Amino acid sequence: MDKKEIEFCVQELIKECRNLKIPVSRKINSEITINKRARSRFAACRREKGIKGEIYRIEIGEMLLAADKKVVRTILAHELLHTCRGCYNHGTKWKEYASKMNQTYGYKIKTTATYEELGLEAPKREKKINYVITCQKCGKKFYRQKRSKLITNINQYRCRCGGRLNCEKQI
């Protein structure tokens, strides 16, 4: 799917919601943002302050462009429900609206989804190890990507065996 098809789907989904008396906001930006960096979420509904009050902007992850149309519609419907008053989370009202959409239109709107459920291949993620912490007593190793309190205050921590820790920065 391309951006225009997705924006058209959003307009169709808004009509479907309104047919079921689901009060999606009238202040949804019609332009959908494609997020090329997102890896752990498929889409997001952003609430932004505009000149005329709040505006909702929907963004989808680039990986969804390769998904089946029904999957994309399900994800977009999920995000549209967040524009309803009191539904910016996945509370009771949001779940009620999601259930209505699922029963009427056959969607599978849920609070979360996995790559496998959506029929997509998960991206390969390389974790770069920047720090190796070694216990001087038992030799156990701990790996860290980020500089944390453990890294900056290594002398304040001990291994479970009681041994002192030593930190090496990887290059």
C-alpha cells in the first residue's frame, strides 16, 4: 500500500466508526505520517496542540506498507479509536468501541499485536554491547548497551555471590 491508499482507508474507517455511532474526533489530520525509524510499534496516535485546539495525527511504521490491506485497516482502526473522548488509553471505553468494530466489520483490533500475528517479518536487531561487567569472584559476565548507574558507580554494586565487579568498555 502507498500513502494515498492508507489515507483513503482512514477516511473509510472514519465513516465505519460513525456508522456505529463511535465518536471519533473531527480533528484528525488527514495526512498520515510514515515513520521509517519505528521498529517496536506499528502505529501511533499523537495528540498535538494546534491553533484551533487539539489535533490528532496518526503515524504508521514503514513496515506496514508491506502488510495485507486488512491488517493495515485493523491497525488504523485501532489508532482512530484513540481519538474518541476518553479513549487515549486502552481502557473500558476503548475496548467497547474495538469490540463493536470487530463484531460488525470483522477486524481483529487488540491492544497489542506482534509481527507474527500481522504476517510480517520481524526486523533483525543487532544489539551492540558497549560494556562488559565481570565478577572478580565467580567470573560471571553481565552485558550492557547503555551507560547506567551500574557502569558509572560500579564500586557501589556487587554480584549475587558477593564478589566485586569490574567494568570494561568495549570498542
